[in-house]
Amino acid sequence: MDTQTITFVEFENFPNHPNCENGWSEDYAKLLINKALEEIEHHSDITNVVITKYVCRAIDETNLSTEVCYVETEQPGFFYIMRDMVASVNVVYNRWD
């Protein structure tokens, strides 16, 4: 499948990470990506995901809950990471062609 969305209840899955429900970091993005790849049973070595681009921005600069992260990796693809307005974090995986 070319694109998949994986949703996690953030505080249940990542309660000990300092960015749980509190901003973003490249480290947290990598943790979320690894967990998402594990969840979809991706065939690549998910322990060696190499991030080549990491950018987080609020779509509405006056509302931090609109922040979205864009992450490129060497393999397996690129990702959008965002929180919803409840308690979930969504990881959208897009495969490189």
C-alpha cells in the first residue's frame, strides 16, 4: 500500500516521553515513525530509520494545535505527523516510489 494512516492514543502509548502531548522533537518523530512501521508490520529494518528532513510548523500560527510535522527518511518513505483535537497522534506514512 502506498499510503497508510496509523493513529495512537498518545498518553497511553508514549506517556514517558517529554513530548507526549507537549510539542515535537526529531527524537519523538522517530519514535512515532518506528512505532507506526511496527504497527503496519513494515518489512524493512525499522530500527535503522534515518531521518533526512524534519520540519514542524503550525498551519495557523495563532493555534499550536494545528502544528504538523513533515519527515523524510532514506527509507521507507516520508511521513506527516499531527495531533487531533482530542488525545490522538496520527502518523501518515507515504512510500517512496
